[in-house]
Amino acid sequence: MPLPKIRKTAPEQSNPNNGLAEASDPQRSRDGTGGMGLLGKFLFDRTPAKQPTDAIPIAKIAPRDLIEARTSKQSHLYRLGHSTVLMKFGADYWLADPVFSARVSPSRFIGPKRFHAPPLDITDLPPLKGVVISHNHYDHLDRATIRALIGKVERYIVPIGVAKYLIGWGVAPKDITELGWWQSVEAGTLRITATPTQHFSGRGLRDGNKSLWASFVFQFADQQVFFGSDSGYFDGFAKIGARFGRFDVTLLESGAYDTAWPTVHMTPEETIQAHLDLGGGVLMPIHNGTFRLAFHPWKEPLERLVILAAERDVTLLTPNIGARVVLGAPVECNAWWGDIR
């Protein structure tokens, strides 16, 4: 099968470094997001309900249903856990920040462990037109998952500096497109644009902020989806909203906030404001309910968002992990976490 036609637009003249130099403010990685002090805090943290003791309800995805859905003209989203989202535009599937491993860590034996299994096995994914990766942190870029996807993916779209990881794990360089902020690629009738976030990058002690991080805008027909990945709250959301207009759905992080790192992750209040800044129609929170990456109770972000969304007149979409979401369909907030201990 031939690769999709990819056309890459030039970066803005006002941003000749494609965002990397602008983004690489070392202050953003000095907010308590790493180091032995953080490790000790995790080891001895006594936060109540820091992870669920009951099973999280999962909507299992049948591989046959994904194949049959290709004939539908509707665009679909499936949240597979944490920030992993499967999206169908036209007859094509795209996967964002795929993580199927049991832990998000350099080790298979220590580090944050999944609260639940993925709603389908990685081998049951349909052929993918593309994979989009936001940055190189372990909970967004997973080596075992990338290796397992080889042969199933036609194209990888990543920020500048991230291709080297994929190439080292066996992905062909010709299949990878790196983007700077405000650069776009087109695959058929789908247009994907990398947009700014306020975050940082690094997988070890010596690669801090050596690669870019990004959010992504997906434009298909008259639909627009914003995939926010990780970001602190900043004026970039309003700039993205002003440039692209109303989004059908915003996929925004809410679930790894702490007073120690206010510039690189958002509180639920900031997530709501970011959604409004973007001109979002429906808010679908991600980055919660799968891994313990902060010190608040595991379902606190979702509980706070329900209250805040009602106060700010925001339409909140919280499907079960694995449930199909049809863009443009009526939305009902499903508080699946309510009775879970």
C-alpha cells in the first residue's frame, strides 16, 4: 500500500527555529518535575485514594467493529487510556501518544503502573494511517509500543528531535515527519498542524529540552479536533483559538497537577479556561485515570471538572475508557468513576 501523500508547510518567518529555541526555557523543567526529591515524595506519599482499589470499567473494543466503522462517514474518537487516543477521520485511523505498556518508566519493574488494561490489545489495532507523538516523556512515547506497531503504521508525525528515538527502535526514517510549531502536513483530506505547548522534554539526565514538545490540530472536512497533550496554562491557547476558530472537541490534560510544577501542567480550573480560550465546543479531559503521576487523589481531577464545567457552562465529555465517541453527536457526561473506590 503506498504511503499517504504528505505535504509539509514552511514554518513562520517569525519563528525560524521552529519553536525549539523558543520553547527551551530551562525554568520550565525546574518546577519539581524530576530528581531524587520527587522520587522520595512518591515513595512515601500518604495521599488517600491515590489509586483505585476497585476495577475501572472498560468498554472493550472489538477489532471487527473498528474494521466495519471504516465505511461510516462519521468521525470517531476512542480514548484508550491516559493520553492515548484512537481517531477515525474518513476511512483512516490515527493514533495519538500510543502507550500500551504496563508501566511508564525506563524500567519494566518500577515506575507508575497502569490502573487498567487497554480496551483492546495492540495486535488488534486496525492498520493505521499514522501515529502522532507529542513529546518524548515516557507516558507519551513508549519504546515497547512503538516497536510493536512497526508494520502497522504508514506514517509518524512527531516534533523536532523526536525522530531519533523512533529510528533507534526500528522505524524507517522515510516514514517519519518532524514538525516545528505552526508547521503542517496533509495526508489526503486530513491536515495536521503542530502547535505550541508550555512544557519540557527529556528521558534521561542529559537530554533535557533537546527535543520539541507540541500539541496538534486535526482538521478534516468541516471538523476540528485539538489534541493538547501536556501543557501548563499559557497565552498560547488563546493564540491557537484565534488562528483556528472553534474546535468540535478539545482533548486537554487534567490529571498531573501539583503546586511544585505550575508551569508545565494544568489544574482543572486552568483546563476549563484553556478550553474556553481555544473556543472549544466539547471538552474531553485526558491524562487521568490510568497512571499515578501526581499526589492528588486519582479521581479528583474528574470530580472538580464536573463542578467547574457546570459553573462555566462547558460541555464535558467523559466516556468510559474504550467507548466510541462520535463527533457531532449529542454529549452526556458519564461519571463512570463515581462509585469506584
